Amino acid sequence: MPWLEPVTLRGPHASLEPLAPAHRDGLIEAVREGELWKLWYTSIPSPERMDAEIARRLALQAQGAMLPWTVKDAAGVIAGMTTYMNVDAANRRVEIGSTWYSNRVQRSGLNSQCKFLLLGHAFETLDCIAVEFRTHFFNHQSRRAIERLGAKQDGILRNHQIAPNGTLRDTVVYSILASEWPTVKAHLDYQLNQKARAATN
């Protein structure tokens, strides 16, 4: 049995369904909101590249190196993608990454809900010892979101990658340890309850 198995994760603000080719049209609609693929400091598939991106992620899943999901909002509408990636089954570590959301759900409770579900599954079902996050040094929105989760910065990998536009990427590495999960969980639960209260007022 592989360590990672496709699974659906659900919460009040979002659900994560195993990525499938049938999600293509909804993902294209989601990525078109804000033309997300034009952000130079991140790698988000353009509408024309969505089929190839789905195939790439599913191929990595078949190799045991990734577990990809399609993200749906509270109404069940496709809103983006996320994954466990850089899977290290022997050491029970995963990275949460290759994540993007449509403009309409950014700054909503969706991201907090997704991270609550992904971290809970990693620590409580897979018994991970650590979960990692990585992002571009200049992706300040992503860095702030990761830090709001309660993740700690491990360091910066300088000149870590060559970006598609030829620039050199410094990658900021964060992690949450298994011992930190109860506190992070309580923090995320509080944030989600605050979002729910604000939505009903």
C-alpha cells in the first residue's frame, strides 16, 4: 500500500477532491479570473497549459511523489488546485505547495480551510513529523499567508531555481512540526470561526 492515497477532504468553507481530468473546464474558468498565470514570481498554468498541468500532476501521483487536489469553494464551484509534493514517505514529510486560487476566493476563509484540512490529514492520518511550505522570496502575499498559519521560517535557498523568465529564484522555506500542530490547529480553528461569524453579520 502506498503511503499516500487519494482522499476527499471537506470543511464548511472548502472541499478538496482528488484531481481528475474532468475538472479541466472548471480549473480553466478559475485561473482566468485575474489572469493568474501572468504573475512572474509564481508558476500557475495558463488555460492553454491546463491539460498538460493536470497530466503532470497525475503522473507524479502515479510515481508516489505527489498527491494533487482540485479545490472547491463552499458552493461546490472549482476554485483552484493544491498538492502534497516532494513526498518523503520514509521520513513521513510532505510539502504543501503548487497551490493557486481564483481571485474571487482570495482573502476568504477558503485558504485557511484548505490548510486546516491538509495539515490535519498530514499530522493526524499520515502521522507526518513535519510539513513544509516553500515560496518565492518576492511572493509576499504567499509568505504572509504561510506565516499567518503559524509556520516558522527555516531559511532561504539562494539561487534555488531558474524561473521560466530566466530570473533566479530565492526560495523561502517554512515548516510546521508535529509538536506544533495542536497550537496551529487551535489558531486555524479560531480564524475559521471568526470568518464564519463575520459572514453571518
